[in-house]
Amino acid sequence: MEKDMDKPTPAGDSSTSRTGTRIISRETATMGCGFSNFTTFRAEKQDFARLAMPQYLRLAILDSIRKQDVDGGDQHFQMPRSDDDPSCETPIVVFINPKSGGRHGPVLKERLQNLISEEQAILLFSPVLCVFDLHDVKPHEFVRYGLACLEKWAESGDACAKETRMNIRVVVAGGDGTVGWVFGCLGELHQEGRLPVPPVAIIPLGTGNDLSRSLGWGGSFPFSWKSAIKRTLQRATTGPICHLDSWHVVVQMPGGEVVDPPHSLKPAEECDVDQFMTFDHQVL
């Protein structure tokens, strides 16, 4: 999971700030308004091109997800490749929950589409908050079909698919529940030995955002969000990676009716731990 404790310099300060071994200048981190900044915007667009995937990989991933079939995007690997396709330097996939917090998701998605390709800004609807439609993309579908498609073709010798799978990173725009949902689905990769598990960065869109705050991504959606989104994407590609421990806790209540869990909670393997903290006859 991504963790970057680099704090941006306050707005309006054009001085250069140093944190650790990184030097960030506010003059290059933000963009003003007006025609004079057109060349700056073009340069930034070129910088963000390294976050995109080649088009044939994006389309293959999407078709695999939509068809719920790892082989659903095979036709895109048979098509001619474009010389304009981006490299696989630091490909990013963005999950956005439009219902989180102040419901900035749709506006945020539009902004991200100006920085990275449309297919990589995946609109994520929480099943707890709205009715699903056929265009919904869930994180477990991305793991089971999208990433599996990349892995399949990487093993078949596609160098770009292999590089993309190794370097891919995930950005989650939502609250603690959305972030936890994505974490849980990506955790399946570790259990299945499908490594590496993509690191995760956070754009806080929820009301609490405790996890985002504790990991250095901020506790709220900033007012100067246009420049903040660009900084977040930059940090997501360059920030150091840390590991996050997780546990499954089962609380049993006496009696009662067994109900189906919400979509964001998935079944896990059960283990019994007694008061002496023994597991399989071994002391933990």
C-alpha cells in the first residue's frame, strides 16, 4: 500500500520544500489560470502520459471484466499495435466511489480523464448505496478478470503485459469503507500467490477518512482539488511502499438469524482461537 508522508507546501508559497531526499517546487506542482499556462499544461499532460496503459491492454482488461471471462479480451492482442501507445512505466488504475462524502466522484472522474485515459478511470458504485447496473465495475471483478487477463498474456510472452502487471498501481477515491473494500479484494492476490500485489494510494472522498489521514494522504477532499489530484497522482507513482497488516475478526452472537453480508464484505476462512491463544495446538 502506498504511503507518502510528503506534505505539500501551503498554497501561494512558491518556495522549494525538501522532505527526505525529494525536492518539490510549488512552481512545478501547481498550475495557474490563463492562456500563458497553455504550454505548462501540455508539459504536464506529457508527464502524466506515463501513467497510462497501452490501448490494447486497457481494452482487453475492460472486455475481460465486462464479459466476466479472462479470455474475453483476447482479440485485442491480435490487433496491430500503435506507435503512439504509452509505455508501461507506472500504469495507474483509478477506482472512484461517486457516492462517498460530498459526492465529488463524477467531477473527479472528469478531471482524471483529462490526465489519464478514460478507460483507466473506473467508476465504482458501492452496492450498499445504490442499485447496480451492467456498467458497474467492482474491485473483485478487476482482480479476477482484469488482472488475470494481464497475467495470462504476460505468461504467454507479451512483454508489455508483463511490465504493466509488475508496475501497476491503484488509486482509490472514496472513504474508509471503499478503501477497505479494494484492499480486501487485492488481498486475494496474496492468498493465491499472484504477486506482486499492486500498491494503493488514496484520494479521501469519505466523511471520516481515518485510514487516509493516518497514511499521509489527507483527511478530506481539498478545496484546491485540481492541483491536489495532480500531486496525488505524482505521489502515487513515486511514493515509498509500506506494508499494512490486516486481520479477519469474527464476532459470534448468541442465537439470531443468519443474514447475507453486504457486497463489500466477502467470506473468509474461519479459525478458532481459545482463551489461551492456541491455534492448531500451537501457541501463537
